[in-house]
Amino acid sequence: MKERKRYSIYDIAKKTGFSIATVSRVLNNSTLVKTKTRDKILKVIDDLGYRPSFFARSLAKKISKTIGLIMPDIINPVFPEMAKGIGDSAFLKDYTVFLCNTDSSVKKEVEFVDNLLDKHVDGIIFISTEMCNIKGNFEHYFYLFKKNIPVVLINGMLRDIDIPFVRINEVKAGYIATIHMLKKGLRKIAFLGGSFNSIPTNEKLKGYRQAFNKFNIPINEKYILLDDFEIKNGFRNTIKLLEMKNRPEGIITASDVLAMEAIRASLKIGVRIPDDLKIIGFDNINFASTYSPSITTVAQPKYKMGATALDMLVQLIEKKDLPKRKVLVKPKLILRDSCP
């Protein structure tokens, strides 16, 4: 295919006989140009198939109409749905999204921030990155905050700086899952997954404890296994729980992926779901409803959270008032076969 010649604003000016300034006014829809002049310039633009340079226009207007999206694991089924909400909302607002996958590496996260700033993005959205940790490397967040670069966080927060966020109410999520099991008469309920350093995990665990306190029932601390979100650990820790002499009647997991591993481990050693053991996940990923048995889960509106974060970021970029800087989304318990 023959490459088409790309014309510049200078070519338009030369072809029409008008100044570059006049052509520029037409391109920017200025009312200071006579109708006859505008029509002539627009005809030449159409004939040549002229498209204004994106980067030149960005430099002139000091806005690139691009944003960065940084996430830890694009394969995780939770994040693509959030990214779709961001992407769809960005498209409607004429913004382009640069997607950056860190593989849960803070080093990569910091490097991506540098690269995005080099590309003059207007703002950055972070999904479940380093800011989800209680302790971590937060220097790049502080830098962005000090430089007044628009940033919105999803599923995380920073305690020491006022960066807007969209989060699920993790405490409520842990609470409603545990209350559901307690109301069914279960008393030996395990909590599985996450990390000691994870804010979401610790807040779910806080809700779990609140539910036991409401029923005035003591917690068996041996039933609480915090590791990380790796699949192999979910399988291994479930086996560990089920090999206990006084094994749990129910397991609440920090994600649906961990719930799937808990079910797989249970079935492997002959524990029936939900007859012998009840399991509740978290996220309500697409596979949760089609898995066998289907997974009772605490749902978060992932697409809506992504779209909300993008809308918040654009308001910051365009220097509009942001009435709500901390959006805490209410979780919803979805009952299915694993814990009806």
C-alpha cells in the first residue's frame, strides 16, 4: 500500500494563499474568520485529507488528552473489567488510555510513572498497585501529588496524602460474608488469603471480626491464614485448613480466584461443597457464576468503579470541582451454590 503524503498547516496556508494564523483560527473554530475565507480553507483541508498533528496540538494547548492506567496484573479477571470501564468512559470524553502492566513490581510501577510523564499524559489512574500496601514505596505518589499531577486510585488509598480514590467498602464486605455464614448456624469459619501488608485484606478481616463480635462468639485464630493472592497458596492453605482436627465449616476467601482454589482443594480430598463445607469468594468475576459449584461471592461493581475513576480524573484534569474525593462503594452479597 502506497504511503499517503502527510500535509502540514504550512501546506494549507500555501495552497489557500492565507496566513498560517488564519488557517490556525479555522482549525480551532475561531469566530474571527469570514465565512467565505473559512469555506475556502475547509475545502482545501478536505481535498488534501489534512489531519492536524496530535503532538503539535497537545503542546500548543498544553493538554494531551491522554491518561496512564497502571495495574499489577492484566491477567487477573478483576482488572480488565475495571479497565474497560475506564476505556469506554475515556473514549466518550475523547481521551486515549496508555495501559501499563507492572507484574506487581514496584520498580516497574515507578518506571511506568516516569515513562508516562515523559509522554506528557494529563493524569494517571492506579488500580490495586503499591498504594494497596500498609507499608511500601510511596515516593512516586508523593511526587505526583506535589507536582499537582491529577491522580485517582482504585481499590487502594494513601493515609498521608489526599489523593482521590474509588474503593469497595472492604470492612463491610468482610462483615456481610461472615454474618451470612453465622446466620446459617456456622461457627467454625476460616478466613483465607491476602497479605499481612495488604490494606484490602486487613479491612476484610476487620469486618470478619466485627461479625463475630456482634454474635459474641470467639474467633479461632488458627482459622485465619494470610499469605498472598497466588493460586498455589490458595490450594495449599485450604488443604491445611481441612486437615485440622477441628476443621472449619466455612471458608471466606479474599477473592473469587482463591475461592475456586478452595473448592478445588476441597473436592480433591472428598469434602463436598456446600454439604460439608461452605465457601464465599470476593469480586464476582464472570467465572464465579459458571464455576461448579457456582460461587457465592461479595460483588464489587468493577466496570462502574473504573468509569467513575475516569470521570473523577477528567474533572481534575479540567480543573473542575470534585465534590466527592473519596468514593466508597457498597458491596453486595450474591448467593449461589457454594454457600446458598
